[in-house]
Amino acid sequence: MVRGDCSSPQEVKGDRVLTLLRSELNVTIGICVKNSERTIRECLKSILNQNYPKESLEIILVDGGSKDKTLEIARQMTAGSGIRSRFFSDCGKGLGVARQIVLENTRNEYVVWVDGDVVISNDFVRSQVEFMAQRPQVGVAAGIYVYRENAHMTLPALFQSLSKYVGSLEFADAREYHGLPPNDATIYRVEASRQVGGFCREIRGASEDEDIITRIRRKGWLLSLNRRARFYAHPRETWQGIWTESSWFGYGKHFLSHKRGDPQKLAYKSPVLFFFTSFRVGGKAYRLTLRREAFLLPVGYFFSTIAWWFGFLRAHAEGYGH
């Protein structure tokens, strides 16, 4: 990693970087990671196996200070892949800065964001680019989450998989898109992102995507979902993992609620309300998968919502967003 002055984004030079003419490119794959050695290999394999012309793709990976072999694996896999690959460090400044580094270093028409624990279908990029080209009014398009049947999946992992699966389908079936779909793999029109000033650099953790999508929509661009673009996100295997992730989302939401000035809208996150409304989600998950564990979803939602509020209140105590 780069050491020393981190006042500006710094590229982490590799031994071998494929150089292509900018005119040949039109899609950047943006990957913001930290300590993702367990999943980054499968993630990158799915990107390198895209049925999209390699000469039209580039990968920009921004590392958040990984202590494991994430960068080593990424370098090994992208070297000689035929896809231009560049590596940056966000110097520990968080996701807002990391995403913005990608946006500032692309000259392409689209950025396809892929989280480090995500596996995308082989036609994901092609499908998303075609989707956007046919809908010039769309600024952001999400993909649809695919449920993987696994009899040996832990209960926390099953809870997260089922909730994402149902949430993705319900967003896809909605007549009007309110809120956000599972946002692990999306395509952004660079013009729309830059028109609103890009990502908020002050956001250290979660909610950087919700923030920019909200501003993009206020500018008149549409948020949509492409049913043909499919992805899978590795779930958290333990309740501790779900607690950590949910509290992280709550921490980020505190910043966003103050930035927007709409803390009164947080009532929808009431643990009791989530507990009762999630019975419907559990019933739908059972009909789709026939997993009887789906009826335990209300308990999982209650647990994750408590964790969310824990993170929110911690951010309040620390003054994050004030």
C-alpha cells in the first residue's frame, strides 16, 4: 500500500498493468474492498469471465487498507487477463472517498459497481449496458439477487439470503420504485453521477450509495432494475456478522438523516414494526423456496433492526453527521 501523504488519492502501482487506448473502453468495473480475501477470488473470476469484449472493460479496485491477501489475490488474477486493471488506496478515508476515486479516474460512459463479496452472472455487464443504452433516462440500474439453495447454510446466512431474495423480487415487481433494491451490484451512468457532484467524501461507512442515488433521482434521472442482470452476494455466516453489518448500516444512516434533514422518516425502522411486517416476507420466502426456516425471518429482522439502531445511536454519540 501507499505510505506517506494521503491528502489525495494515490494509485498503487502493480508489476504488470495492461494499457489500452481510452477510446476502446466504455465500461469501468468499480470494486471497493477491505479484507475480502475469502470472497474476492470468486468475485473477480465472475468479472473476468464476462461475455463482454475485454478491450472495452477496465477494472478500478480501491482498497480500504486490507490486512489480508485481498490485494495480492486481485493482482494475481488480473495480471495478463486482457482487462486493464488499476489499484488505488483510499488511505482509510472510507467508502465515500473510495467510490469517488473510481468516478474521478474513469473516462467511460458507465461504472458497474461490484462489491467484493458478489458473484455476477456471465452476461451481467452486457445485459446492463444494453439495458442502459435502451433507456437513456435511467441513471442507475440494479441487478436482481439470485438465491442459492444450500442445505448446509447456517441460519444467519439463510436469513440474509432469503431477505435479499424477496426484497429484490418485490422491488422488481413494484410499479413505482421507492426505496432501494439490494444494491450489491449496479450500473451507474457516469454523466448522471457527475451531474450531482459524485459521491459524498464525508461518508466513511455505509449509505454512500443511497445518498448519491437520492440526488440522482432528484435531478430527474430514473432508478430501475434489470431482471436479466443477475448476481449473488455471499451472506454473513454468523449472527455476529449480521450484527456488525446491520450496525454499520445504522451508523451510516445517522449521517444521511442529518444531511437530508429528515430524521422523522426513521419510524419505518421500528423493531416492532419490522417484526410484524416481516411475517409477510417470511410467508413469501417459504412459498418461493419451501424452506421452513423462512418463518423465522421475523426474529432475524428484529435482531438486525436492533443492531441497526445500535449503530445509529453510536453514530449519534460520536457526533457522526452532526
